[in-house]
Amino acid sequence: MKTYLRIHVLLYLLIAIIAIMALTTLGLISGCDPIADDGGGKNSEGTPVATTSDPWGEMPTEVNPFYFTDFDQWVGKPLADQELAKLINRPIPEALQSGRGFVMFYRSDCEHCHHMLEQWFTESVPAPTVAVLVDDTDPANAMPFPSTLVERKALPRGPDYVISTPALFAVKDGVVTGFASDPDDAASVNACIASNAE
């Protein structure tokens, strides 16, 4: 099943890359170049660059046509540094910035996502938990959200999210400490949940 999902994700990614290359070549989409920070608080033109102590920064005002990420690579890195995580609607919950918390990306029509929520986050939660809706499915197929104990957030509607759900992350002081994606693999989910314990 995992091999099938990975092949499926890679095919979506390949199709998206080809489409973006074609649209870029035709001049139908263009990127914007961010102002480079030389580390001295000024950009390449010598103009001061605004800095913020908030690692999440402002909510992006533009989104890419698609997003692809290898969730395994997030472990050991700040959650706020992940391009996909930066799209979580604001305000960012405190549990994702300091202390112990969990974040799970899910789809409203995903049976595995609902199973993971029902199994580990319905009767009690090990720490503050945030469920982030990957809003790229048909609302007519949505299942009722199974937990009243979990804070709900969402990614912007519009882009193609070439990611597999559910994706559960343990977070400690803003850094990802564990990852699990298979609700039927209790050992993996329990290891993820234990990875940020004090």
C-alpha cells in the first residue's frame, strides 16, 4: 500500500512539474524574487530588511500551484521552516511554537486520517493537538470531524497538495521530534507520540 501511495505521489509530482514548466515557458506564470538578506539586516541594494522574532513570519500572500514534501525530512528541524507548514492559517497555535504539541495534516474524506484521529485523539490527547485540513477534496465526500479535543486549522484551498495523509508530527519547542503516517502501525504512532515527552 505504501509503495502504491509513493508511486501515486511521484506521478502527481511529475505531472505538476511538467505543467509548471510548460506554463512558465509560455509566460503564463512567473515567480517573484525575494529580497535577499545578506545577514547584515540589509538587502542587496543596501535597504534595511524588516526582521521579526516570530519564526513563522507573516502568512504568505501568494501560493504555489502545487506543494510536495518528504515528511520524513522534517524530523529534527523547526516546523516553522517547512514551506507547507508556513501555509497553516494564522494565528499559529502556541503548541506548535513552544512546549509539547502535535500537528496532523488530514483530508476530510480520508478514512485513514479519521481512523488516526479516532484512535489517538478523541477520548484524550497527550498534549495540545492541531489538525490541519488539506483542503483539496470534494466537500461532498467529507466525513464528520471525529474529535472535539483537537484545534482545527487549514491550508489554503487552490494548490495541489502532492502529499500523503494522515501525517502526524510530534513537536517540542517548535522542533519536529517524530513523524507517523500509518494509523494501523501502533508502534510507529506511539513512538511519534513519545518522541516529544519530557
